Amino acid sequence: TVETTESAAEATPSPSPAAVDGGSLGPTRVAVNPTTNRIYVTNQLGGSVSVIDATTNRSLAKVPVGVAPFGIAVSLETNRVYVANAASGNVFVLDGANNSLIAEVEVETSPRGVGVDTETNRIYVTNFASESVSIVDGSTNEVIGSLAVETAPAAVAVDPSRNRVYVLNTASNSVSFIDSSQATTVATVKVGDFKVDPSGVALNADTNRLYTSNPFTDEVSVIDAADATVIGSVGVGTGPRDVAVNPKTNRVYVTNSGDDEVSVIDGATNSIR
């Protein structure tokens, strides 16, 4: 694991975790740029983004952003880093080459999730308290549209090859399917008949499967994105909060906040490995 740090001087270029400062930064979400081998972590309590060298586990910088940064995404095409600041209602755009601030984009209330369409250079931001998704032009850093979704949109996954954007709506127990070429919602999929409080969503574009982490039921829902249907659920640890996919291995990784473990799911069989 890698922990966040106050400055690069406090870290050592070894495989061990980077040192932290005296206070809690509240690391919340993480994004990776495999091209530059950089890891970006939002520190919700610290109002910053930690930049980590994935080769050495060394913390290179702690970049100030807005208030209560939550979601984060990286464009592999432009090397831009997008940070959704939940309490200040904006998105910070950082230059991944030098960690400098390029722009502050005002969106709607309580932005949480952010995703990038690398084909169109569009950025999708979920506004938790506005029940909407803001669409940002990555070339101009201007909001060019807003889409209504269901209650408490918290996370987003983007499939550029299929022109699809998937928005996880926490309070509605659902995922909105958006056709990004038309900027319209084409389907809504329920992931539970009662309160499951889904909090994370991830896509395996190779298999066209979506995964949502459901902390109230300790399960991960598996969705066939081709026909917008739930095809199964997998029991994991206690309080699963977030989910990520490695498409090369078809493995799904789930963070369980209640027991401090990570569950690994075989995407071919939907079973725990």
C-alpha cells in the first residue's frame, strides 16, 4: 500500500509505503496514469491531491485543490487530472506534467464522481445533491451540458468505444445508462429491490460487464451492459465501498470498509478467488 504524505522529502525511494504527516488527510479516491506511472489520491480532509510515483512508492507532491475533494480521474490522452471538490462545487483541472492548476470549472451542487471520455474529450461529473451530471468540454474547460439522473449520483464509469456513460445513483439503488453521442438516458437499471446503497461502479469494457459495490448488503452486483440487466451478485466482505477492474486478467477488486480487506472476484465465473 501507499500512504499519502506532506512532502516528497519525507519519503524514501523504496517499495515500502511513503510516510504520512502528523494529521489525517482522509484519502478518499484514487486514479492511475499508466503512461506516466503516476498515482493520484484525493485527500478529502486535507483539501489536496497526493501525487505518487508508482515505481518507487514515493510521494512526489501534495497539490492544493478545492474543499473536500472526492472523485478523481485522469485523461490518458491529454495528461489532465480532474478533481471533483464536493464542498466547493467545482472541478479542478491539473496538468499532469507539472501538477499545476489549469482551470477551475464550476458545476452543480456537491460533485462527487468524475469520468473521462478520451474519444470526445468530454468530462462527466456527477452532482450528488443536484441529481444531475455536468458535461465539461476538456478542450475549453467549460460546461456544455447537464443531464438529469436519479437520486444522489455518486460515481461514474465511461465506455468511449460504445458511447456509454454509466452513473451510479446511491439513493435510488440504480445505474443510469447514458448515450454520450446523444446526451440522453437510454436505460436505468435497479441493483436491488430495497436499500443497498451502492457506492462504487466499475466497467470491464472487454467483457462489457458493470460492477457496483453495495455496502448495505455486502455484495457486488454484476450487470450485463449490452442489454442493461443484472445477471448476478457476488457476496464479498463487510461494507464494500469501491470497486475496480483489471481487464487484462478479468479480475474485480472490492474494498471492504467493515473488515479492512479487499475481495478479488473472478470475472469469468463471478466467484471469489
